[in-house]
Amino acid sequence: MEKINNTLKKLAASGSFQERYEKMKREILENRDVRDFINKHSETVTSDMVNESLMKLYEYISQSKECSECPSLQECKNMMQGYDPHLVIRGNTIDIEYHRCPRKVVHDERTSSQKLIKSLYVPKDILQASFATLDLDSKSRLEAVRLAKNFVETYSAEERMKGYYFYGKFGVGKSYILGAIANELAENKVASMIVYVPEFFREIKQSLGDNSLNEKLDAVKSAPVLMLDDIGAETMSSWGRDEILGTILQYRMLENLPTFFTSNFNFEELTHHLTYTQRGEEEKLKAARIMERIKYLAKPVLIDGRNRRE
């Protein structure tokens, strides 16, 4: 049997191989990202290094970076789904490191949060909502969607941004707007969390017995964009109001983290709800403190229209 080295030498000497090789080399060296990397490391990278690393460089240019050529995480074109390549220098060669892509980061953050908080799970139709599918059959809904879209389009983690307090009667689609915001943010590679408040409070009470309260509380209060759905529908206790809700809102206020709310109550009605606990205690000052935090974090937006649940 002919030795493999001899076979490779024959291939390298053939005209067709040389032609393909030169074409591949030109394609690699004309790639903007490769050129930028070589220029950035011009004092280190030599022609020999480039020639010896051509296959790695070809592997690099053949894949998507920063999700630019992938329609979704599930349709990722890269060798490792959810990971994009980064060029590095190792010794006398150019190599590749794989890092999580932006969509993978968002997915992992959501998955991690879902493991911690069961109340994060909301109806599938809400999670599938988008601005394109929202009904715009009233002036207030049109304005609410406009404000929501503007938030998504102008969102910046470096700037202080207020959320919105969407309120109105049952079934007017307040939660759907939160779902649309969350999905649009995810498209922009921004992680968010929707929490159904009544279920969250029930779960938090159960967490006292398994020592997971602080972990769950930290996950909610530190979410890049938090959406508290149906606040006011929970059975309120002094502890839940002050130690749980108050702690979440205080942290987000100090860190300037965008926070959204939906409720059937306007501010005045929510103040009344927070004032009287399940024991019948009247605590106006403590309720006022919570309301001041909500007003700091979010602007009230009324949504009216027909009840879509009927």
C-alpha cells in the first residue's frame, strides 16, 4: 500500500489541488474579520502562522458570528449549536475558541430562571405573542403597543429606563403585551422574565421550607427586564408586601432596572389593596412606600377595549 505521505504529496502537486488551495486562501485572507484579527496582532502573526492555520481560519469564516446568519437558536448553522467562533493565538498558530452566542446566552438565562421559579411559566399563547399579532382595536391599546415597541427599540442596559404599569379590566390583553415585549427583547438578545405574581407569592411561601427563598428572590429582582403580571390579584400579607415585593422593587429602583406591571387596579385601587392585609390590618404608610417604588419604576398606561376571554 502506498504511504499516505506520498499520496498527499501527489495531491499537493496536482494543478487542481493547487488551484483550490489558492482560491481558499484568497477567500480566507479577504474575509474582513480575518483581516481585522491579523492587523490587530500584526506584531505576532507571520505568514507562516497564517499558512499553517489555514484550515482553522477556513473553519472560522464558514460559521456565523453573533447570530448574524442564523434565523434562530434552533436553526443555528454553526458546528456547535449556540456557540460562535473567536480567533485566538496559541503558541505559533492561530486557533479557535467557541463562546456562547447571544441567543444561547438569552436561552440559558431563561432556562436557569425557569428552573428556579415555577411561576415563571405563563400560558403558551402569551409566550408566543408578538407586536404583529396584537389587536389594535382601541386608541388605548394602540398607544400601549406604541410605547412598548418604543421601549424595545430604544432599550439600553447602560441607561435608566422606566417600564410601564398597564392596567385595565379583565381580558383586555395586558399580559399579551408583556409577552410581545419579552419576545421582541429576546430577538434583540435581551433576557427578560415574566412572573405571574399570585403564583409567585404562593411559591415563595413554600420556599421557606426548602431554603430556596433567597435564590428565587435574587433571580427575580436581578432580571435585566422584569415583568410582574397581575399584581393586585394575590392574597397580600405584610410579609409578602414588605419583605418580598418591597425587596424586589427596592433593588430594582436602586439598580435602575426596567420593570413592567399589569393589574386590574389603577394606582389608587392598588394602594387600597396593599393597605389592607389578609389579617385585616390597615398599614397606609407601608402601602405608600410600595406605591412610591412602583411609581418610580413605571408609568401608568390604561388599556381598555372588549374582553377577549368572553
